[in-house]
Amino acid sequence: MSATALAPRFFIAVVVILLFCRLVAWGIGRVGQPPVVGEMVAGVLLGPSLLGAIAPRVESELFPSALKPVLYIAGQIGLVAFMFQAGHEFRSHLDRTIARAAAVVSGAGILAPLALGALLTVGAHGRVGIFVHGVSPVVTESFVGVALAITAFPMLARIITERGLTGTRYGSLALASGAIDDVVAWCLLAGVLAVASGRPKPIVVAVGGIVLFALFVLYAARPLLARTLRQGASATESQVLIVVAVLFAAAWFTDEIGLYSVFGAFCVGMAMPRGAASERAVTTIGTSNRIIFLPMFFVYSGLNTRFGLLGNRPLLLFSLFAVIVAVVGKYGACWIAARASGQDQATALRLGALMNARGLMQLIALNVGLQAGIINSELFTALVLVALVTTLMASPALTLLDRVLPMPVRPGASEPEAELAVASG
């Protein structure tokens, strides 16, 4: 298909994607789910799992094979902007006063699902068709473990804000735990990708590239961004342009060294200075790209998700066990760790519910693995199911906890925390 013929297909596909994602997000929001959950569901519905099953000709006309690479690239723009904003939120919410408790909770929330996920995949070897020929089973097992260890930090931050928990000890602890969890999980994913190459050169390039990238962020990008955004209460067009140039340069470099654009975007977000102009630039870049480009990533993911494959009994059983392992490993471990670090029962259970959601962050990791060729459609579909189920659980679990186990009022609690306890009681 020529570029001239592809352009109108792209535009009508974008219209369908944006409107359908917004419609599903609105509908699912009526039952208390955040918009990102609706967009995840919409992406699956527009793929072979539903549209392709009931109207395959419509799906093929709407999303021809030639269009998929275009959707992938457009989706990457949305991801870069999304991870940039997530990195900025991570730095903004990290509270050193609760770093120890957050480290304990996030550590347990990484190690338990990592180990359980790897063990589950070991048990599936030779029984379920989730292994890629030519890829070491250890790589697949490690990838599953890392995928289950991820937390949906941006969604966690959004839920905290929407529920008025910003500034409370519980809210700060949840944000810090989720942020640490994702940073460590992304580093582990980078290690898995480097090992998956099976050759020393990509590993050397990745390690050397990380060092160069760290120097670039610390001694070039960070000072440049600080100088660019230090004046004015709002970001000008030229300031936003420089931020975008730095952001895309970082995305390009981390892609080139095999760590993928999302790593570079997250780091640039963390390097952004504080101030009104900086906040304005992040909002400008993040909001427009999230509305326009991020839904294309969800649909691209949905086009690679084939829930019809779950008709295969071994794969269905693996998927169900993966959901169970994910919930037990993340929710259970975070709850136990929070209790061990001195948190009350109500706080510990809520931390587990929030940390258990994988959301968009797991979808990003799955697409990275698929593009790297280390997972196949079967494993991709099974882990998308995990992402959907664990993300859908978060809001209902918190609502249920507010009804049956109100937050206690601590002596000297902040005003938002006291209001939350009274409201939930």
C-alpha cells in the first residue's frame, strides 16, 4: 500500500480509535474505573479478540497490515510523553521521610511476584506453548517474573489524587512504594533484554550506553532544562520545543542501545527542574500526547492480543494461574511487608490493592518483549489478561475497604488524612 493510499486509512482509523477509546473510558468510568482502564479494554475490543472475531473484514479494512507499523510509531510518541510525565511525577512524590517503609513494601512487591512468576513459567516448560524457539527458557522465565513485578505507578498516582489522598502518610507511602517498584522493575527488564541478545556486544553496548546516558542526563540535559525553564511562570513555545528535543533525543539514544525509548523518557522526566514553567511544559507535552497518541498504543496492543487463543486449555490454565500468582505475589507480599514495617491493617490492605494493579506499565513491558522477539502471541495474551484483571481489581477493592475497614485517624494526622478517615467511616 502506497503512502498516499495509507494516509486516509490512518486518519479514519485514528478517528475510530479516539472516539471508541473515549466512549469505553466514559462507560467504564461510570462504574468507578479510571479512564486508562477503559482505554486498555477498548484496545482489546478493537482487535481480533472481539472485532476481528465478529467482523473480520471490518477489522482488516480498518486496520490493514500496512497500517500497524504506523500505529506502532504513533503509539511510541504517546508512550514517550506518558513515561516522561511518569518520571516527573515520580520525582515530585518521592518522600524521604518514608523511604525505609516504601523500600520494604516495594522490595517485597518485586521479589515475591518475580520468584513466583519465574517458578510458574518453569513449571509450564514443555506443557504450554509460551516459549519462543531460539530464546533461552531462562530469559522467558525471567521476563514473566519481571512483568508480574511491575506496578502501574501513573495510575496509582492518579487514584491517590482523585481520592484526595495526596499529602497523607498513606498516600505518600503508596506513591513512594509504587515509584521505587517501577524503577527497579524497569532496570530488571533492561537486564533481561540485554541477556536475551545472547551475544556480548549488545550487553557491552547497553552497559556502556547506560553510563553515557547517565552522564548526558546529569551534565547536559539537566542543566540545559534548568536554564531553559528557570524564567517565567508559564512555558513558552521555544521552551516546550527544547524540552521535546531533549526528550526525543533521549528516547532515540536509549532505543539505539537496546533499552527502548521509554527508559530515556522516564529519566528525562526525573531530570526536569521544579517550578511553574516546568510544570506547565510537562502538562502541555503530556496532556496533548496522551489524548491523541496514547490510545493508538492501546489499539496496537489490542491488535496483538488474541483471547481466542485461550481456547487452548493449557494456555488458559497458565493464564489463570498467572493471575492468581500475580495477585498473591504482589497484593499478599505488599500487605505482609506493610504490616511488618509497622503499618496498620487498613493501610496495609490498601497498599496491597494499589500495588497489585499493573495497568499500562505492564502493557509497555509486554510490547517491548514482543518487539524484541523474546515472547510470542500466546504469552503476550496471557499476560495482557493479568494486566487487565489486576488493574480492574484496584478501584473496587479500595471502595470495598472504605466500607468495611475505614482508615483510622492517627494522632497528629494531616487534615486530608483526618477527612478521609471520617468520610470512609
